Amino acid sequence: MTGFLSEVHEQPEAIHRAVDALPAELKAVAPLAEKLRRGEFSSVVFTGMGSSLSAAIPATILLAERGIPALALEASELLAAYRPLLGPKTLLVAASQSGESVETARLATELGGQVPLIGITNTPGSTLAKASSVHLQMHAGPEQTVSTKTYTCALAVLHLLALTLVGQPIQAACDAIHRTADQLRDLFPKFGEQIPELGSQISPVRFIEYLGRGPSRASAITGALITKETVKMPTEGMAGGQFRHGPWEVLESGITVCLFSGLKSARNLDLALAADVVARGAQAIVIGPESAPGVRHIMLPDLDPVLAPILEIVPVQLLAAELAAAKGYQPGEFRYSGKITRVE
């Protein structure tokens, strides 16, 4: 088993570890949460780069559902164009597995205490950790290849943080995430049988489009990123509702569309879209509890939509490893970049 695949299989224990540690760490968030509830903060801005940013999407939705303006923006864009959003009434949440990603670290350093900052990293003592008003750890353990554990642990940490910010007890959520990690562990044998076969069925594939709605948009964006990094092939991730607005025109043989159907309220739309993809000569994969005729299906339990991304991404990680190996690449290894991006 390669280093990448080992890290994929370590995710259940890493998630358990993160959830066990978070209740104590989140006590430091209480004063900021109280200010948010009193209206002393007008918005919450989540930032980061790569999968650290897309992991924040479910948390922004949870906050928005409770009437709190929240958005996720790339640290590079906050530096270049959106700095006016950051002020004393903005609560900033920045995530970076290393705490040293160049844009996120520079943003945290330049703010210099001007904006309340909650930093989430896998690296105590990093630039982001030191610059943060409150530092939360991912507790993912060492990770050497394309992000796997740090992404799923970040999803767990950000979910519990969002609940803390709205003043909701987190014990039930901790229990739910523990159950999700156990479900993931139990799914690995099934994935081990299904994913290699799926990889051979869709090969050769020229392009993969990943689609997700609501919290599952995080899975679509991260799935595309992991595939680019691991398989070294062009991919795209977007909100499912966007696909018929132009991207629909790319459908033909050699194109695969992977849909994450975690958002229950839009599941019928996702399944209808998957069937229409197949009808136009492309291949479709649905990752979720239900599928449609003629569509390849990776079955997952029916979870709370904000927790579904923790499971949804793992079949993509495994599929990316299969496709990379078929092309002669070592899964998870970088050609041009590295674990930490230090150049803007």
C-alpha cells in the first residue's frame, strides 16, 4: 500500500482523534461566539487555499441557515481584492494544514491582530497558529502526500466550530461524526472491491466533471483538485445547478460526470441530471444513497447533508489512486508542486 493509500485508510482514526480533542479546544472560542451572538460581529469570513478552503463550505451553510452572514473566499482574493471585508466587525476563520501556505500565512501576518482570527491547522507552532487569536488543531497526524486526512479532519473541526459559534451544544454532533468515521471504516472493504472495477470501466477517460449542491459542493471542488493532483489530468468541480448552463456542451464519449447527491432536497435533480448525462453518450457516477438507471453508483449511507462530505470524498481519493496507477504515476506524489505552497 502506497503512502497515499495508507493515509486514505488512516482517516477514520484521524477523525475520531480530532473529535475527541475539539471540545476542550473549543472552550477558547466561547468569547468570540458570544460576541457573534450579541451582534458585535456582522459576518464570518472563512478563508484558505485548495481543499482547506472548500472544507469551509458546509460551515458557511450551517451559519447561513441560522441567520449569520458567512462566506468562504480564497486567501489570495482577500489579499488582492476583498480586503475591505476585513475589519473589527468581521470574524475571520483561516484554515491551512501546514499553517504555512503562502497566501494564508501572509494574510494572517499582515492583519497583525487587527481582525479576530480563528486559525485551524495541523501544525502547532506554524505561522498561522502563532498569528491566531484562537488556534484549533486538525489532529490528522503526519501527512506526506495529497491532502486526505487533513481535509476530512478539517470538515469535522469546521462543523463543530460552526455549531459552537451559534451557541449550540456539540455533543450530539461529536457522536454523529464518530458514527460517520465508523461507517467509513466499515465501507473500506466494499470500496476495495468496487473502486478498481469502476476505474477500469471508465478508462480511458479524458475529463471528469464533479458536481455537488449545498454542502456537497465541497466534495465536487475537492474531488476535482485531488484528481488534478493525483491523476495529472484536467478536471472541474462546480455546483450541480451550473452544469446545464453551458458546461453541458462538453458531453460526449470519454467524459465522465461524477455527482455527489448528499443534499436530500436536490437529490431528484441530481439523479435526473445523471440520467441525462448518460443519454447524451457520456458516463455518469453517482456517489450517495440512491442512483438512476444506467448510472454507475457508489452507495453511501443517507447522512445529514453537512456531514455527507466526510464520506463522499473517500471514493474519489481511491478512484484517483486507481487512475493514477493506470497512467504510471505514483498515487499522491507531486510533480511540480509540493505539500506546502510557498510561492504566490
